[in-house]
Amino acid sequence: MVGSIAVGLPFAPNNPNLTFIFFIALTLLVVLGLRFSFYAYRNRRESELVAEHRLWDYLALVGLLAVGFAVLGLVEILTTYVLPFKSALLLAHVFLLAVTMRMLYRSVVPAAADGGTSRERTLARAAVLGVAVVFVGFALVGRRPALLAVLSGSALAFAVAGFSFGRRGAAETRVQGTVVDTLLRHLLPVLLFASLVPAVEIAVLAGLDRVIVLHIQVVFVIMTATTLMTATIKLRQNLASL
């Protein structure tokens, strides 16, 4: 069954109500993802610290990857095209969020302080390879059990890594009340809900009905958009203070 039909987002055959909900959720994600990227770009332009520019670049790309995923999902809803590699864009979105968490943490705790440099580089290369495998594999052969397992496993691994950096960074006394603290606390929910969208794909391989999985995924898509909106408000507030 997995090899004969698309098992992921967005449209559910013979379920117009669920398809309509996905249409609303993905449209919302497009709008809020664009706003998030816009304010990240504005923060980069207004920031006088060159060291912060890469952070804002990553955040702008985080928003654009969410937009790309949502746009491809809307194309699937509105046309007959099936674009399974869109899930790789969301996986890349989750990966960059985890990288951002690491960057924010390292702005407080240098790698030399805990000896994590070489290990983190190795894990980063493996993560990039995982995203590339999902993108190329889905583009060439579509959704296959092995690729779905890589997709779900990678999403969960990125979420765990990002949360590890995020929680440790937020716990540092010296970041309390700073921009780093604000970003960590408001990006963590985005990371959580965005990672759960591809992560629950593994339930299809476990035998759960596809429509049930789609109902779960659409909730996480909506929550991803909602948390992006909250994070955007914080980016806008930071911009006003520059």
C-alpha cells in the first residue's frame, strides 16, 4: 500500500473535509512563514553586529523552507501533481532550527568549554546527508518504507538535538531576559511541532490508517504556523529595539 499511494501530505483521497483543512493550514503556513522570514531579514539589516548576521540568515531560511513545503502542498491540493520531496523541505526546516539552537547555545557556551566541536561537526555532516537522502530519494522513487523511516528518524533526531541545545541554553543564568533567551524559548515550540509533522509518518509503516495520520499531521501543521506567528512577534519586537 505504501508503494502504490502517497502516504504523506497533503491531500486525503475521498476526504474533502480533511483536504480543505489542509488547504487552510498550508495557506496559513505560507503567510506566517513569509512574515517570519521578512522580520528575520529586517533584523539582519538593522543589526550592527556582524556576528549576528548568520543567525538572521538562518532564521530567514527557516521561514522560507516552511513556505516552500506549504506551497508544494498547496500545488498538490490544487492540481494533479504529486510532490513527495516536499517533506524534505520540512525536514531541512527542522534541521536548520536545530542548527539555530546550537548557534544560540554556542553564543553563550563556546564549544571549547565542553569539547563538543568534533562530535558536533560529525553529527552535522550526518544530518545534512540524511536530508539529502530524503530529498533525492523521494524525488526519484517516491515514498518508500526505508525513506519514510529515514525521514521520521531524522526529524526526531533533529528535534532531540535542538531541544538539548535549547534547554541548556535557556538554563544559563547569563542569558535570562536577553534576546538569546527570547529566541530560544520561542523557537523551541516551532521546532517541536514542525518535527512532529514528518515524524508521525512512521505510524503508517506501523500499520496505522493513513487518514488518521493525516488528521494528526494537519494539527501539527497548524501548530507550527501558530508558533511561527508567536516567534515573529518576538522578532518584530526585537527589531523595534534596534
